[in-house]
Amino acid sequence: MDGLTVSTSDQMLQTGKTTSQLRSDKLKAESGKQTSGPSFADTLKKAVEEVNTLQKVADTKMQQLATGESKNIPDVMIAAEKADIALKLMVKVRNKIIDAYQEIMKMQV
């Protein structure tokens, strides 16, 4: 909130600066902060790792069912469907990224 408030008046008394100087100092401090999150590459890498983990879990549960270690068929089917849906989603996202890249390459500079 701009203007004179109790907190800004306290800051003015302590620092001897005007409200505009306090505002510019605050903007400088905020611009110096790095507010960006993980990079796009990191996000994609994490998504691929999660899909890979789901695939491995589904494979393990299928092996346990085939060898007789587990008799929980619904659990195996749920794990397989989760892995399948995650893989399909990842392929669709990949296709959208490729389409976007191709559109950018078509643009004239």
C-alpha cells in the first residue's frame, strides 16, 4: 500500500529517508531476489522420472502376480493403468512441445 502508514513512518524516522526513497529501495530489493522456480528442463526431467517409476512399479507388480508372490489382481491392474495413462499423457505433452517448436521455427525474423 502506498502512502504514509505507521510502518512507513517508523521506517522514515529510523532511516531518515522519504517514502519515495523507501519505495525505490524496496523495488531494488525485490528485483534482486530470484523468484524463478525450477527450469523447464528440470520439470520435464522430473516428469519423465515419475513416468519411469510408475512403469517400473507396474512391471514389478506384474512379475509378482506372474510368479505367485501376489494374488491382488486389482492392485496390479491399477498400477498398469496408472503407468499407461502417465505414458500417454507424456507422449501428448511431447507432441505439443514439438508442434510449438515447429511453429516457432516457421516464424519469420
